[in-house]
Amino acid sequence: MVRVGVLAASGYIGGELLRLLLQHPEVDVVAATARKYAGEYVFRVHPNLRGMTELQFTPLDASKLTGSCDIVFAALPHGESVMVVPQLADAGLKIIDLSADFRLSDRGQYPSWYGYDHPRPDLLEKFVFSIPEINRDQVKGATLVSSPGCMAITAILALAPLLKEKSLGIDRDHIVVDAKVGSSGAGGKPSLSTHFSERFGVVRPYKPAGHRHSAEIEQVLASVSGEKVRVSMSAHAVNMVRGILVTSHIFTSGPVNPIDIWKAYRSMYTGSYFVRLVRDKHGPFRLPDPKLVVGSNFCDIGFEIEERTGRLVALSATDNLIKGAAGNAIQSMNLMLGFDEKTGIAMAPLHPV
């Protein structure tokens, strides 16, 4: 059994990591750290895990983790992970980091997007930015992995095949990503903006321009297409707990045939269990909807074409806490350790919710 530790395990992402890992047949969860809840039983913070574990939260002690764990999931906040993860990496631990601290390969982007100079640029070169459906071979056998932001991975999965296919004539300078995310995307720490009276019933633009996930999206799309890509992103908080819907607007230089779009997606995602193509002609759920992926590691992708304006609309939906975070991280772990990538995360979505 592989010994696993989860850092910052008291948050929503940490809770999902624990829920999934506790049911994984190949791992043993031996550590769950949380500063505030050290000494408390995990099920007191994550009541859904009552009866599944008697594990207690412990303080984050890097020296103890290196002796007790084979692999660590770091769900620490941006800016904190970079202060802890290097110690674990230097000690030889396998790491999957879910913060933004190791997502960007260019250290020069950190001051503009995250407001600090990266203290360990040497590690940026060693971390693999993991989206298994796109760079599965790089993730296999990797030691250090960085998992994308939830809105970033949802957008990237819809856009990458279109940018890779040169014949579609995509305008790489004018890609608009519009994301709508549930309240769990803000984390478990309450604030005025997440207070029920202020959060319920909203469609609230909270980052209409300059969203930092743009950097991750541009990085991957440039790698896939071989050319520089510019992304304009807007984010909205909406009245649901879990889920993301990303609507991406792309413009083409000429008419596009739906068959060519299907071919682009199938070319990249044939054999990728967790990507589902959705474009039905009947029923209420004809295109991706976050409601239909809740509780799963699936990303549903669909599209429509507006011939009059040369606009291609790509839609993608994920559960922000699973494919957008914990599920993708465990999928990455499976590849790193040589397991079937579906192990422990191949559950069907919940319906109705």
C-alpha cells in the first residue's frame, strides 16, 4: 500500500481528497494536516466521513511527513505551499500540489499574476503541470506534479483540441472564456461575500478581467498549438454549491464544419474515460451542464457554431472540487504510481442533486 498524506486537509478540497483516497484500493491515508484542527478527529470537520476513518488532524511537520509518507497532496493556499513543498521535494517525497505556486513554468509571470517573486525557480522546471487527457505520458512516472485551477482545467479541456487543429483557423489572439462557478470554489473560510444572505441567489461577476487562471490557460494552449495564445477571461459566482460551466467564445477565419469539430475532440480524447462529448438533439440536457457532473471526475464538453459571425462556442462543465481539484490530482497520482488512472475515481455523477 502507498502511504499518503494530505496537507491542509480541513478545507473543501482536502475533504474531497480524503473522501476519495479513503476508498482507493491502493493507498493508505496516514496523515491529514490542519493547523486549526490539530488533534481533532477528521469526521468532526468532515462529517460525511464519519465511520470511514478514525484519523486525527495533525500539525504540519515536514520532518514527520518525510518519514511516514510516500506521496503527499498539498492543498495549501497560494503563497503558503511554496514555503512548505520545497522541503518535502528536497527530501525526495512525491508531491501533487494543488495551489498555484508551481503551475507556471515561467518564473517571470509570478510577480504579475500572483504578486511575488518565486523563491524556487529551480523547482518550477521539475514540476509537471498535469492534465492527464493532454499530457498523460509526461505525468506517468513523474515525481513532482502541479494540478490546475478548477476554472483553468475546465476551459483548457474544451479549448485544447480546437487550438491543436490548425485547419480550423482559430483566431489565437481573441479567445474569450466566461466561467460560472459554485460557492465551494471560494473555499470553506467564511467572508461577507460568501455569507448565505449575500451569496444566495446571485450571479455575481467577481473577476471580469485579468483573472489569474488566464496564465495557465495560455500556457497550455500555447504548448498544444505551438503558437502564442491570448485569453480574455471573466468569472462569475452563481447560485449553486458545486460545479463550473465555462463558455468559451472562439472566432474562426472561415466556415467551420461540425464534423471537423467532432474530429478534433475525438482525435485528442479517444480513450480518455473522463471526457464526455455532449451535443444532443433531444431532452432538457442537450449541452454540458454542471448539474450532471456533480460528484464525478468527468468533464462534459459540447459546442455550437454561429455561422453568421464566425463564432464557435465551446462549453465545458466539471465538478470544481473533483475534476477541478481532488479528482484530477488523484488521477495524476494513479499515473505517477503506475495504477490504472480511473482507480478510485470512476464513480458516476449524482442525479438528481
